[in-house]
Amino acid sequence: VEKMKEAGFTICAACLADSAMRLTDFSYPEKMLLILGSEGEGVSPRLLKKSDQQLYIPMHGKVHSLNVSAAAAVFLAARFFSNKLPIDLRPR
């Protein structure tokens, strides 16, 4: 994590803390490292402390979390649709 910070990456951790920012409200930096925790324990307290930003996926109903692969897909989609990726996938 320290090496990534030194390389200019913003370190983000997925968590359910009250202080976490909604992933759709986050302004995604060009260089970002996303830390996803285990499905049972989440991100370790040590890594949460090292993160620059904590993010959460807004959920409705009785479910409060997703499995890690589904969470990764949601975060990647949010990042992609933030219109900040230098990729144009429109048909030509």
C-alpha cells in the first residue's frame, strides 16, 4: 500500500463504516487502488487506517453487503460509468 501511495495512487477501501462515502458520490481519481475485504471479515482495520477514502455500495432492503466478486463488479461499473476512464467503447 505504501508503494502505491508513493506512486501517486489514491487508496480506497470498501467498508460499511458510517464515515464511508457512497461510491456514486466519489470523484474517482485517475490512479486508484481499491481494497476489498473478505466476505466474512471485510477489510482489516490496519488497511482501513491506511486508506485515503472509504467507500460503500448503497443497498436497499435486508441485504447490507454483497459477496466480494459482486462488490468488485459494482465498483468497476461505478468507476467506468463515472465517465473518467480514457476508453471509448462506442461502436464505430
